[in-house]
Amino acid sequence: METTAIAFIDGRYLPVAEANLNVMTHALNYGTGVFEGIRGYWNAAEEQLFLFRAREHFVRLHESARIMAIALPYSVDDLCQISLEIVRRSAYRQDIYLRPIAYKSGLGIGVGTAGVADGFLLFATPMGNYVDTERGLRCCVSSWRRTSDNAIPPRAKVTGGYANAALAKYEAATNGYDEAIMLAENGVVAEGSAENLFMVRRGSLITPPISDNVLEGITRATLMELARTELGIPVVERTIQRTELYTADEVFLCGTGAQVAGIVEVDRRPVGVGRIGPVTAALQSRYFDLVHGVSRDRAPWRLAVYEPARV
Ligand code: PMP
């Protein structure tokens, strides 16, 4: 069956090709939008598509909108319903990615947002891997610093803030690396261009605290919970210095897009023995089972799109 990808914009469901914005839109000119990225995983055996932790993403979208003073007239429940509607109308039966954006939709010149109208749109698109999750990533520490809370807050997913990530990713890619690790303005490790960072050192799983200019990642929270409750490994949120990446046993990135991606090299130094380590591998395999609904536990983390298949 041939289907058309459907988007939601200005309160209407439209084919993606017809869901267009005016060139004078404030958010396009000034980066004044807040967004999310949510994955949907197709489980072929169950003929089911699961949206992973959609509620948590929409709670964070509301938080980002508060920071940017963008009005978002839909509740978390409304946003879940709109997501289900889009995926059903598009009839996706594959892994997908949902992209909601709450944005300043007024038309005109001038960076001020007070009194400028707000808009909301949501679209879904098929999506495979964002970064390689099997080979192990080769990363550099970026020469670009992560923006700080008093510049463009990384806690909020602001569209304009991703110029910072784009600069780092461009530098990494054109220098032959898979990803960039970004330091905060004060020189401590923050995160990847669009991923949170963990390292394993002396038997602990360590990640920068949310006060070190990182996004409060949902995958980060998921993995901390799994590590604490299932791996029995101490999880520590503390500042990480750059050279700890060179002496760590394991380093990995995580995020909705990146999922769980081991790092095998930082600044041309092997991480540990230069292969994806056991803690990373254990968390990755558990994560993939959970998001696909292969493991049935932690059901509240998965929002099923379709009626359960009749058996
Ligand atoms: N940091 C940044 C800067 C990101 O863009 C993302 C992706 N949303 C992450 C971390 C990971 O966050 P999450 O696990 O919630 O997708």
C-alpha cells in the first residue's frame, strides 16, 4: 500500500510536501524554535511500532519552551496523541524518528520575540543509525566549546543552539573523525555534538552532572537507571576532565539518535584496549532489547502505535 508521510502543522494534518513555512518565519531567521527527537522502533515479530519514552521527550519540550518563552498549547497527552495520529496516518512499519518543533512563527525582521506569534509542527521520517553503533567511534575533542547556560542553555533543545553542534561536527568530520566531544567554556568535558557522554573508570560509570552544560538526556537517564538497577555498577555524576578520557577503560556516547555508541579512540589515543568494552556492550544490548520491546519489562517506556496484532 502506497502511503503519504503526514505532518501536523498549525493544527492540521497535511502531507509533508504541503507542510511548508513562510521565508520570513522568525524561527528560520533567528533560530527561535525548541525541538525534540523521538525514536519509534518497529518490532516485526509483533507488527508493532514503539515510541520510546515519548512522554519524557514532550515534558522536556515543554521545559525548553518555558526557557525560550514559546507558548506550547498542547499538553504532554495531546502531543502523544498527535504523534500516534501522524505515525498511523503515515502507516509506518519501520524504524522512524519524530521531530516536534515549537517555534516563533511570526513574520518580520527583528530578533525580539515578545508579542511574536508561536507555532507548532510535528513530522516523522524513516531513520536508521545516526552514528555507527558496532564498529566503535573515533572521536576528537573539539576546538569549539559547548555554549554555556548563560549564552544558549544546552538544557533547552533550541534550534539555534545547534549551530554550536554543527560547527563541532563539521570540524570532526572534515578532520576524519566520527564525532566531536565538546568541552564546556571552563574546559571540562560536556558531551558529544548531540549525545551525552559516559566513561567507565576504576569500576564506576561516570557522567558529567546536568550542571556542567549538557542536555538532560533521556537516554542518559535510561542508562543510569539500567546500570544502577541491573548491572550493579556505581553510577557517579561528577565533572570529567579531558585527560580522564585518555585514561578511561571505556567511553561511550548515548542519545536518541546515537543510541549507545562505544568510542574506541579519543584524540588518536585508544580508549582502554581500543575495543568496545563490556559495560558499554551490556548497556547497548539491553537498550536495544528494551526500545524494540523484545524485553517486555519497563512497559511504561514504550508507547505502542498500533492495536496489538490478533493471534
Ligand atoms: N546532548 C545533546 C546536545 C543532544 O542534542 C542530544 C539528543 N537529543 C543528547 C544529548 C541526548 O539526549 P536524548 O538522550 O534525550 O536524546
